[in-house]
Amino acid sequence: MYDLIIIGGGPAGAAAAVYAARKRIKTLMIVEEWGGQSTVSTEVQNWIGTPSISGMDLANALKNHVLAYAGEFLTVQSPDSASAIAAHDDRVEVTTHKDTYKAKAALVVSGASRRKLDVKGAKEYDQKGLTYCASCDGPLFADKDVAVIGGGNAGFETALQLLAYCKSVTLLSRGTAFRADAITVEAAKANPKMRIVLNAIPTEVFGDPPAGGFVKGLKFKHLDTGEEETLDVEGIFVEIGLIPNTAWLGSAVELTPFKQIKVDPKTQRTSHPRIWAAGDVADGLYHQNNIAAGDAVKALEDIYMYLRRS
Ligand SMILES: Cc1cc2nc3c(=O)[nH]c(=O)nc-3n(C[C@H](O)[C@H](O)[C@H](O)COP(=O)(O)OP(=O)(O)OC[C@H]3O[C@@H](n4cnc5c(N)ncnc54)[C@H](O)[C@@H]3O)c2cc1C
């Protein structure tokens, strides 16, 4: 029986594991893949204390930091992935592809996956001009024409961020009405560099040279007229949703309608007294590496107090 099982090996999981080992909590960490979502980034410029690091180097740094503490108190199982969790009054049981493990508490940090754009060319130009994170990659497109796909709050907030330094921003929304907060929409509309196209769906991402190069543009269709238009843009920012990795949890904890885990932001506790959650899998408003790591540390501090009391 462990004291704690941590599920996930992104910034949240790594931060929690280091803190758990240092507090001598008997912990099992289950990691499908090290590093989390920003592993695919060519450059992460806002991991505090590190002006610039590739996503892969960040993943390795997180892994090495955790493995430096593996031993008597911390067992790391990777690659493995949790497929189910059963929460009881006196314990939790986490089932993986290898076995079922028991603990007094569990911390779910299984993160999220971006909903990917599914049109011709999107896969080929992923991370070659087509990106899923404006805070991470936006500044690389300073003084360039860019497009944003997605008309919700994330799309409009991305557009506002890009308007600060891009030459022009065209936002495509498939709906006929704005889905973002009015104040955000108004701020975007007021900027002369902004163009908003409602009722439009992307049909193709293309580049130069046709394969293996970088994005040169985007084709989209006006749904009301059927007319196709081509945009010459060097950056495409996709904000069509985040899918939290919560399917494996079943009904163990309460989820929001968007399938994020509901947590108390002061403690990261979920609806089950033995389960905590942090990072992109939880229902926090903002999703960044530093936030995920910080919230996981907060959870760990609370778990530590809980274990000491029980
Ligand atoms: C392309 C891209 C670039 C980004 N760049 C930046 C950036 O530059 N700066 C920044 O601050 N933020 C960036 N972000 C956002 C940032 O990556 C996330 O906010 C952060 O990774 C969240 O960390 P997390 O640990 O909560 O979850 P994740 O990073 O999603 O990690 C989840 C972990 O859990 C594992 N896992 C999932 N399911 C299971 C399971 N069932 N069993 C075991 N393990 C499981 C995964 O393999 C992974 O290790 C970027 C996001 C994307 C998509």
C-alpha cells in the first residue's frame, strides 16, 4: 500500500513527485510519456528560470529531476498508463496496463490533449507555422499576417494577444454568432488590424515548398455562399478546444460539462476526499506549465497535511 499514487508525467506530475519524495511520502508515479504537451514545442520561452528551452529538453529536465529522487520513497513506473481508478472510503485503487495499485491518496495530473485541426495539410504543417499555443509561439510571428481558428473565448483571447505584435490577425469562427465574451469581442473588433469572419470553416493548410516547408496560407469556405477564399498567412493558431484526459476516471470524481475535474482552487481537492487533481486536467481558468507545476505543489502540500492527519 502506497501513501500516494501520482498519475501523469508532465510539469504537474514532475513537480508533485519531487515534493512528495522530499517529504518522504511513499509514492508511486505512473507516467505514460514524460514532459506533457509542450514537448512538441521547438522553443519554450516562459518556463521560469530558463529563458529558452526546447520542449524535448524540458521533458528530459523534468524526467531527470524526478528520477534523481527515485528510491526508497519514490517508485516511478514508465511507460505505463492508468486505465481505471476505484475510490473507496479507506483507499484508492489505480489500475494500469501492468497491475492494480493501492494507496491512501491519489493525485490526478493526466493533463489534456488539444483538439486537433482535421483538414488537408494540418498534420504536415503542425509546429511548422500551425500551432496550438499563442502564449508559447506567438512572439515568433511578430510583424507577420496570421490566422486564428476558433470563435470562443480562447480564440478571441489568442487574437488579442497576437494583435499586440502581428501585422494582421484574421479570426475564423464556424458559428453565425460570437461565442466569446462581448468585452473580448469588442476589444478585438476595435483593432484596425483585426478581421473576423463568421460562418466560415477552414478547408486546407498549405505551405511552401508544398511539403516539409512552413505555412504560407490557409483556404477556407464561407458556409453561407459556399465560396472558397485563400488567406496568405505565415502563422495559424488553432483554438478549437482542449480535451481533458479524464475518460479513464469513470465516475470517481465530479467533472464539469467540459470533462475537466472540479477542484477547490485553494487545495486542489476533488469531490472525493482521497483524490486531488492539478494542471490541465482540472477546471482552472488558465493552462500553462508554470501554473500546472504550482497547482500540483499546492495539491501536494494539502495531501501531506491529509496523510499526517490520517
Ligand atoms: C503545443 C503546445 C505548446 C505549449 N507551450 C507552452 C509554453 O511554451 N509555455 C507554457 O507555459 N505552456 C505551454 N503549453 C501549455 C502547457 O503545455 C500545459 O499547460 C502543461 O503541459 C500542463 O501540464 P500538465 O502536467 O497538467 O499536463 P500535460 O502536460 O498534459 O501532461 C500530462 C501527463 O500525463 C500523462 N498521462 C495522460 N494520461 C495518462 C494516464 N492515463 N496514465 C498515466 N499518465 C497519463 C501524459 O503522458 C503526460 O505525461 C503548451 C501547450 C501545447 C499544446
